[in-house]
Amino acid sequence: MKLNTAAYYIREGLTNVKRNRAMTVASITSVTAALLILGLFLIIILNVDSMASQVESQLELKAFINDNYDAAKVAKVGEEIKAISGVKSITFESKKDALNNFKKQLGDKSYLVNGLENDNPMPQSFIVKVTDANMMKQVSEEIKKIDGVTQVSYGQDVVDKLLGIIKIIRIVGLFVILILFIISVVIISNTIKLGVFARRREINIMKYIGATDWFIRWPFLVEGIVLGLVGSVLAIAILGFIYGYASDLVNNKLIIFTLLPAGVVIRQSLVYFLAMGSLIGAIGSGISIKRFLNV
């Protein structure tokens, strides 16, 4: 496409936006409303994904080491664990540390284990974190093969169910966003269609004098993209204001999880919003003009 031709399309598209103010307001309102709903689910998905990542980062497995192993042998076991693919970090927990941590878990009832310091029954172990929660089973099987490891524990059933739930939530979220995207395109195309219908005579005249379909289509596509971008900016501004207020209230009541900060959500959502808004506008315009070009 030549530069002057592209400039003509952009100029005509912007002229259409200014010329049809009523349709412009209606289209921008429709885009904003559609993206507000779409954005709401996108923000929910971002926060669910963040919470899932928080849960996954806390998952760890514990490799118990033979009590008869001295410091040198324990260090060798640690090096072998580190060398396993998928291991992110390891932390050694001595028998003394294990007993102290157990006391903390007991809280007010820690007196029940008083006197065990001299005959500590707690095993020494390595606490292992993995790079990907889905690799826990694989890493666990590899650690079990190391000499000196008596047992590996990570709550396999609980972890597998948790990862399954997280996967389902992510898939459902993407499916909902896809459905809402399609609904948004339909709403926008019907709104823009009214504006195209008002200019059907102009389109017919252009066809009669030999204008190609794409020559007629491009200004409408530019118009749709502009309307989509304006609607996107308005939608992200409204959502950012509402989310910023709501997240402060919710975070004060949540204990285990925290919602993403408003600034992070806006930064992560902005590109998606601009892309979805322009895409919705372009597709909506394309669908609207297609009927009149086929006449």
C-alpha cells in the first residue's frame, strides 16, 4: 500500500468519525460497554492466575535423609538433588530445626514435645522447590533414586487436585473471554451497520464509478479501529478507577492471597484492551460493510 493511499484511508476514516457524531457516540458507547464486561472477566482471570501462581510458588516437597548420614554425606545428597532437572532451590532442615518448626506448629501445645531435645525423633531433610509445579511428581521420583533419601513427601493427591482445579479455572476463563469477545463483535457490528446503512448511497456511487471493494472498505475499517481504540481507553480508565477502589477494600480482608495492584492490572490489561478494541472495531466494520459491497 502506497503512503499517500494509506494517508487517504486514514483521513477518510477520521472524517467519517467526525461527520457521523451520533453514530460515533453510539459506537464508542457500545465498545466501552462491551469491553467493560470483557475487561471485568479479564481482570478476574488475571487475579485467578496470580493466585494460582502464589499457590504454585508455595508448593514444595520434602526429602528425608538417613539419620546416620554425617554432614559430608548430607551435603553430597544435596548436590545430587540440586543437579536434578526442574529443581529451583533446596533448603536443608536439620533435626533441631525440624523440632523447632514442629513446636511452632503446635503453638500453645508446644509443651507436649518438651524434653525431646536430647533424643530428637525428627528426621533431617531437604525442602525442595521446583521450577514448575507440574514437575513435582517427576522430581520426586528422581529424588527417591538418590542413596540416603529415605522418603519423599509432597502430598501428591492434594497437589494433583489443586493443579487440576487451577487448569480448569484457566481454561474456563479463556473460554468465557472468547464468548464475550464474539458477543462484543456482534454488538459493535450491528451498531456500525447503522452508520454504514446511512451511507449506502455513497457506497453504491463509489462502486458504480469503479472503486474496488478494498478501496471502499479501508476507511470504514479505520473508522472501526478508531472507535474501538477510544472505547478501549474509556473502558480501561473506568475499570482502573473501580478496581483500584475495590482492590484496597478486598486486600484488607484477605489473609492468604492478595489481589494484584491496580497499576499492575492496568499495565497488563492495557495492551489487551487496545488490541481487543481495535480488533473488535475492525471486525465489526468489516462485517457491516460486507453486506453492502455484495449488493
